[in-house]
Amino acid sequence: MSREIKFGLVYRDMWQSAGKYVPRVDQLERVAPEIVRMGCFARVETNGGGFEQVNLLFGENPNIAVRRWTKPFNDAGIQTHMLDRGLNGIRMSPVAADVRKLMYKVKKAQGTDIVRTFDGLNDTRNIIPSIAYAKQAGMISQAALSITFSPIHTVEYFTNLAYELIEAGADEICLKDMAGIGRPTDLGKITANIKAKYPEIPISYHSHAGPGFSVASVLEVCKAGCDYIDVGMEPLSWGTGHHDVITIQSMLKQAGFRVPEIDMDAYMKVRALTQEFVDDFLGLYISPKNRLMSSLLIGPGLPGGMMGSLMADLETNLEGVNRYLSRNGKPQISQDDLLIKLFDEVAYVWPRVGYPPLVTPFSQYVKNLALMNVTQMLKGKERWSMIADDIWDMILGKSGRLPGEVDPEIKALAAEQGREFYTGDPQEGYPDALEKYRTAMKEKGWETGQDDEELFEYAMHPAQYEAYKSGKAKAEFEADIAKRKAKDTTSTAAVTPAPGNPVAVTPQTLTVDVNGEQFRVSIVPEGSQTAGTPDSAAPAPAASASPVPAPAAAAAVPAAGDAEEVPSPLEGKFFLTKDGSETAVKPGDAFKKGDRLGYVEAMKTYNAILAHRDGVVAEIVAGNGDTVYEDDILMKIR
């Protein structure tokens, strides 16, 4: 009898690879029965990675979402799985061990069967604890190899990595080819090597379609003994997403494998529902370029799951760059120009920061560093002039052991800034934190939730959880939706302002109701100018949300003489702290040169705003969590 190949639908990752958001829970509940009815999936990826942060960003409780989304598959006997970032849990930065342990208990209770754990550096010290935590919680532990292509990442390297993880207790292995740049023959050899030594260990293959290798890779790993293939489906398959289940099923059937049949009526229903969700609001965050495959992706090796957010990041950074170029009488550049410059810079940066596999969060770190270099150089500044703390942590070894050597130029920069390299266990830098968050919830009058799931969520995503609880997250999300719809409407009109000469418009004011609290939202199409604003004034943000009535003026202390303004160095969200371990500065606080005054969170990393001299905080101008643009005033100091 021919060997059986099973399919897993990566419905969460399909959306992440296309754009910024995933469907709301009510939409997920509508599509789940039709996915079940397709009859071809042994597994469905239901949560993990950025899924829960996305829920919080648009004001949805992620714990409710996971329970309701997994239930139809649990009832149908289809296994559910989640993506786990090891030391980082399901966020971008490292998390305390007790929070990691709680995560598996919570996710098992919510209906998740399998946890796919990877480390962006392939440092087994970050994966092996998760294997134990998952199994203690009753989950299947699937350990992932973060596949990339470099002089360091050879067949032997990945084979030995798999052996070490299996010997540490992993129940399964996943070849996580996140950028789709693994070469088919190498992937086949890695699979064959694992099966030769551990024939009983199931192997999954996950890949993105973008560079064009993935279909050939699927055939190679199946011939070598792979058991599960992750697939996508229209309208989100191909492009920076995943190969479509119809193509893979047809190819493997012809090659002699036993594969499940697809209920095409149900396929078309899922396809139609997914398109409906795109048309509803999700398409506002999907770049048309993410629907295309490109061999240009082979060079930078950026992962498909990141390309959705990348195009949004480019849009924001392009706006800032072109504002600078316009102010300085220089010609503006296009998004394609910026994209090619970024790809070239990624190729330059990657080996110099030690060849970290380009997977979350390190793909974002390398991309962010490259994009910062490009934008800073376009503005006449030096390469490496802005490196976020999280990126420094990767370079210095605080997130794990880099596969390669750091470039001497960056080592010299670290020494100049008094930064030291770290060789210890990364987890040791992040002590247990649950009791601190439990106490904070009690003080706020918040419930820790069923199975402590709300406690887990707060400890994992403190800033986003607080914004969700206050209603601020939903208000900002609704404001952003309104802004994008207004922009779409404006773009259909035959009004094209000349560069540097924006059209003056009167802001459109909407009122958004969030859990009974009214928020006033001002909408100004991007590239336009508020009526009555001098031409020389910096453009206002295209959308903002403020409660009604308006909050009191920013806290301040009397300043002795003129206060100095501290501008934002880039576009993003302003935060006074990045987690509960830090204390926010307040008016009247004294600081020393080099002290942290706050952060601008951009492209999923927190960029520290450091004091350039000794002084005292006179006034905090920007609100915690506010969207800011380059050169917006964050605070005043004296």
C-alpha cells in the first residue's frame, strides 16, 4: 500500500502572511465548520505567534477567541496546533519561565493539542525547556528546525539539531522553512537522515511559496519520509503565503502517495468566506504585492509570515522618508525603490550580525535594522545609528547563541556604548514574574480568569492587554479602519496634490462607541493638510482617537526657563515603559545622560529614547500608547 501523507491547514499563518490582522472570532466561527466539511485536514493551526496580540490590538479577548475557534475542530477530531517562540512564548521578546509554563496549561485547557516550538537562533537551550513544559501540560511537543540557507546552515547542522531535540524528548519534528528558501534536495536529505535514525518520529514540513521552491521541496521531503504537509488555500495561497492544498494533493496523488480527497463544494465555501473577510476590513491591511511570488525573495531570505507586516512598515517609513526628502528639496522615492534598497541592505546586514535564521523575532530584527539603516542613510545619517534594545540583545547573545560571528565594526560600536556580550543561559535574565502580575490584577480589580488565562495574557502582553482593557485598543483600531477607508475614498477622487504642496481639507470627525465609552475620531487623508495649518507645519497624524470629554492637559511641572523639546526619531507608538519591570518617568524626575525616557515601538520593536544630557522632565506631551510621527514632540526637558 502507498504511504499516507496528511495535510495541515495553516489558517492563522495564511492571514499573517497576507497582512496585519486575522479574522474576528465571529468570522472564525463561521468558517470553521466549512473547513471541517472539506474533509482533507488532519490538523489546523488555530493560534500562537502573533495571533493573540492581534486580538488585543482590535479589542478582542484572545482567550475567548482561542476557545471558540478550536472547539469545532476538537469536536470533529481534527488536531489543533499553535506556534510557540520558545524563550519568547507568543510575543517578540523573552518571557519569564513561569509565564512560559503557564502558557501550555492554558492552551491545553483552551483546546490546543500540539505546540510547535521553534527558536529563531536554533539555540536548543531555548527549545528544550518548552518540550518539557508542553509534555507536562499534556500537549504533543513538536520541535521545529528554523530552516535557512547560508554557509553555516548545512544538512549536517540541521540533522544534528533534530537529533538533539528528539533526544531531549520532542514527540515530533517540523522543518519550518519560514522563508521558503530551503533547497529541495537539502530538505530531502535532512528528512531522510531523521527518518533513518528515528523512523517512528512524525515529521511535518512547513513552507512559504514566495521564492518558488516550495512545491519541489514538498515532493522531496515526501519521498524522504515526511508525514504532514502544511498547506494554504485560496484566496490566500501562493504569493508570500503557502502552496495551495489542491496543487499539493494533485501532485502527491499522481506521485503514488495516499492523500485525502477534498470536498470541493466546501473548499469553494471556505474560499468565498475568506474573500468576504478580506472585503470586510482585512483587505485594508493586505498589500497587493503580497499576492505575488518573486525570486527576488531568495536573496534576502525574508520569511513569508513577515511580508504582510513588512509592506505596512514600508508604507509608514516611506511616508517619513519622503517628508524628509521633500522638506530638503530632494526627489521622493517609490515603495519599489525602498523595497529594493531594503533587500540589498538585509543581504549586507545579515552576515554581519551572525547569520540568525530569518524567523520571528530575528527576521523582524534584521529587517528592522536594515530598514533603519536605509531610512537613516536616506536622511543623511550614518549606518547603525539607530539600533533598538531588542536588536542589541540579539547581537549581544542575550536571546541565545548566534550561529555566526558578529562583525568587528558592530563589536566596536557595542564597546563604545558600554554594551557587554553575554554567554549564559538566556532564561536567567528573565526571572519569574507571575506573582507580580497577579498582584497588579488584584489591585486593578481584574479577574485572573478561567484556568488563569487572563493572568497569562496580561503577563505575556502587558501593554497590549492594558490597552485592550481600557478600550483604547479598540478605539485606535476603529480609528485606523476609518482612516484607511477615508484614504481609499480620497484615492478614487481626481485630486492629486503636488509633492510638498498638500491639499487643505477640513477633518472629518466620527464618534466611535467602545463598550459604552465614546471616543471622538478625527480623520484627515494622508498627504493632506488641515485647513488653516501653515504650509511649514509638520503634517498631523491621519487619524487619532481621544475619549469624550477630552482628557486633561498633559501633566507638567513649572520649568525654569525654556524647556527643550524631545522629538520622536521615527513613526510608531510612544510608550513610557515596555513592560511591568520598568518605572515610567514623570514630570519632575531627574535623569542622567543615557537614561531611558521612553520608547517608540515601531515594526514590533521598542526603540529606546535616551537622554542626550542630564536634566529634569518638565512635561510629558505624548500620551502612553499614542501614535506618533517623526519629529512629533514626546516630552519637554529642562
